[in-house]
Amino acid sequence: MTSKKHPPAYLRIEQYLQSIILEGAGRSEPLPPEPELAEKFKVSRMTARQAYQRLANAGVIVRRRGVGSFVTGHFLEELPVEGVPDFSAWVDAAETGRRVEGYGLVPAPADMARIMGIRKGAKVTRLQRVRTINGIPSLDLRYLPASLHERVSLHEFEQQSILALLKDHGYGIVSGQVEIDAHRASEEEAQRLHIATGDPVLERRLLYRDDSGKGVLVGTSRYPGGKAYTFRFQFQTEKTQTPAKPRSASR
């Protein structure tokens, strides 16, 4: 008879997947692959597959061959944008406060190494901080080049914008992408964002690259839903022509 204190491994994996889905996983990026879960929980790949199949049977996820597993019904709309974005609002915001909670060199996770164009396990700078905008907290996690750790102090990260620091140290940003998503607050997120568990959390995922295509700023920001942050996307279908002024009627 299975002990209630130790549920079967496939149930533990299923509960883990449900928890990260609630936190926003499985939307624009696939859920962790079976081999990764098998290694994490020290079980066979078949056991990890069983957990995924239960979620698929329940209609929670959909499995896409050769792509991965995603939350059912979640649609990613991509809108291409050309031109250089204006980062001045982030650099010059007068009502922004920053408090660094963690700053150091860590081995790059496999996905981060791929994005940043370095080998797996190579060092990257990991920055964790709380940022306040008009008194509303946000939780920031950033991965940056390892060399930045030697050249920028913790104090500077509390006083200046990361974008400004990257520019000052020769890391030009020429392309990037930003994703906006929402999920329900975990207990830990709720406590740190001063909201109730299960309240909406807005998550902004960002990736900025330099002219070589390597990621130089990768991370997430999480905000209390409906507070502090609005994302606006603007576009035009063709170059706008200034309309000619009508001539005065001759008399």
C-alpha cells in the first residue's frame, strides 16, 4: 500500500508541473522535457511520460510532436517590429527604486548558455533585485555577461539602469524581444509583491542581443497585476505622409 506521505513519483511530477503552470510555464516556451524531469526526480523517462500523459488526458496540456508540451488553448501572437526601441523611460524613470538581493557569478544553465552563445556551465552574472515604480514592487531576475561582474559593483546596479550600464561598458543592444504573460501568484510571489496568493501577476520576459546575436540581457520581471506597468504596442502599415495644407479659396 502506498504511503500518503510519499505519493508515487508520477504524481509528484504531475504536481510539480501543475505548480509551474500556475506560475506561467508552458505558454510561449514548452514545459520541461521528459529527460529533464526524469533526471530531476531520479526516475525513468517512462514515469515522467506518465505524468505528462495524465495532464494531457485531463485537457490541461497539449503535446506537439517535435516541439514540446504546452498549456492547452494558449496562443502566442507575434508582431514584428522594425526600428530602434526607445529605452529612455526605463533609463530615466525618476520614481524608480532598486534593491539588489543577489549578485554573483553562477554556472550558466543549458538554455541560458545557448541564448548567450557560451558553453554550458560557463560563468554568467546573475542579478536578482526588487524594483519599485511609484511605490509598487516588481521582482527582477537578470542574466548578464560574466565580464560585467568584474566591472560593475552591486551599488551601481542599485543606482543605475542595467541598460545604461550595458551601454557604458560597450555592450550595444541591436535587437531583442519582449513577451508579456500573466499567471496566478504563488505563496512566495504574493508575500514579496504584497498581494494575495492566487492574485494575477504580470510577467515580462525579455531577451536583448548585441550585434553578434548573443544575448547580453536575459531575464524576467514580475509585477502585481493591474499596477505599475502597461505595455503599449504601436505600429503603422506604411510611412506616414504629412497631409498638405488646403489652399485658401481665391476671392
